Amino acid sequence: MAATNISSATAEDTWGGGNQPMGASYGKMMMWFFIVSDALTFSGFLAAYGFSRFKFIETWPLADEVFNHFPFMHGVDAPMYYVALMTFILIFSSVTMVLAVDAGHQMKKTKVAIYMLLTIVGGAMFVGSQAWEWKNFIKGEFGAVETTGGSILQFVNKEGERVKLSDFAAHIPTERVEHERKNGLWFVTGESLPSVSLEEVKAGFKANSDILIRTEVINKDKEKTILSREESLKRLEDATLVVEGANLVRNEYGHKVFANFFFFITGFHGFHVFSGILINILIFFNVLLGTYEKRGSYEMVEKVGLYWHFVDLVWVFVFTFFYLV
């Protein structure tokens, strides 16, 4: 009986905190509930990505070839450098958020404001970097052709280096009209015209014997399969259209499902970061106005810090799944 009373007393001491069970305020508890539910959402997305990648593993794009751009280094192959920089910026913003929370515990208003501002700048730099990465992914660099069956064919030289379509495509004077409403084609939809036509690609390929076709199939050496000249000429006959860049329908880098997941998951995460920036800006101005100084607590900074750390942690998993694995 005494043991039962002690157990009940212990439970009462632990949970009987009114609106602060386990010593956590209502706001913190709700933030943790949101983080857990959002973590499950991201887990579902990444699990779906992993399943799709395993299903189409032989035709999945190589991350080192897709994300190899770096600002002001046009034409330089820098695989994963920019993504690594983005990751560093976001993790560093998490450090400044920790410092802001710590300064809040010490009731140092100026330091909280400075570290919050640095966190906002870091988040803005990350979102801007992600937008730049999207721009390059959508625009593409080398171009490819798509076959009747939906396979992607890329072009390389005899050393296995990628070759741009514009570098070998023949110039055939033809008039190409893009389907637009201004042309009176109200009920016809069409994609934007590529920089070169399929006929120009085929003619240029046949005229350049040093150009070969590389398929999207990954061989045992974990490299894309390069066909012989004879196989390349035969395979090119199945080409139906030119693909430049990536969108939700086609992808010059390989399987289109990769592009769908890339836009959705990184976009969803980017929306979280952007939302966090807006919240941080609101908290920052409240700090400047002395709102939390008057309350005698910087708990709001701590709550938004929990969200920011969660966003950073999610990016670590996105970075691992999309870029490293």
C-alpha cells in the first residue's frame, strides 16, 4: 500500500505541473508535437524516394554529374561542392540560433538580437542558394534526347566526357513555331522549343564520328553505359525529341521520377526554411522592441530555435539521401 502511494506521489510530482507537465510549457509541448508529426511526414517522403530509387536503380541519375555547378566557375566540374557549402551555411545558422537561445537565458537582449540576425542571414543565403541550384537543374547544361520508350540518351566524346548538343548539332534552316495563344493556337498546348531541333542533332551526330551515345543505364563500374559508334547510330534512330534541363515531365539527367522527388522534397524543405526565416524576423523585431525583456523570458526564441534545429536536421537527411547515397 505504501509502495502504491509512493508511486502515485511520484507520478503526481512528474505530471501534475498544471500547464507545464515535465517542466515544459504549453508552447514547447505544442512545438514538439508539431516537430514529431512533421518528422513523420518527411520520413514518408524520403522512404518513398528510397523505394523509387531502388526500383529504378539502373537508370537513376548520378548526383556527382547533376549537382556539379559552382557560382562564377562556369565549365568547371565541381561535384557536390556547392551543396556542401549550402549545408555548412545552414548548420552554421543552427549554431547562431543556439547562441541566441543561450543569450536569452542570460537575458542579454543585444546578443539575442545579433545572433537572431545572423540566423536570418544564414537562412536567407541557404534559400537563395537552393533557388540557384533549382535554376541550374531546370535549365540543364548538356541536353539529351528521349527515345520512343522514354529512355534518355546523352552524348559523349571518345574520352567519355559529356558533350553539349549545341557543340555538334548541324544548322538546318527551318522555321519552328512554338504553340502559343498569341499564335492563335488556343486549344493546343506545347512545350517550349529547345535550342536545337531533333533533325539538327541527328545530322550533326552522323557528321561527327568522334561523338558517341551514353545511355542512362548504370554498368557494373557504377558508370553510365557508353555505346559503340554503330550501336549509337542505331539507337539514335529511336529518338523522338530533344530534352534540355529537367521538369516534372522530362529529365535530361536520367529517370524523370528523380526530378519529381527533387522538386517536391527539396521544395517542401525550402518552404520550411522560408517559413522559419519569416518567423525569425518576427521574433527579431520583438527582441528589438523589448517584448521578451518585459515578459522576463525569451522562451519564444527557444521555441523557434527548436523549429530551426529541426529544419537543419531534416536537411542532413535530405542531403544524405539525394546527394551522398
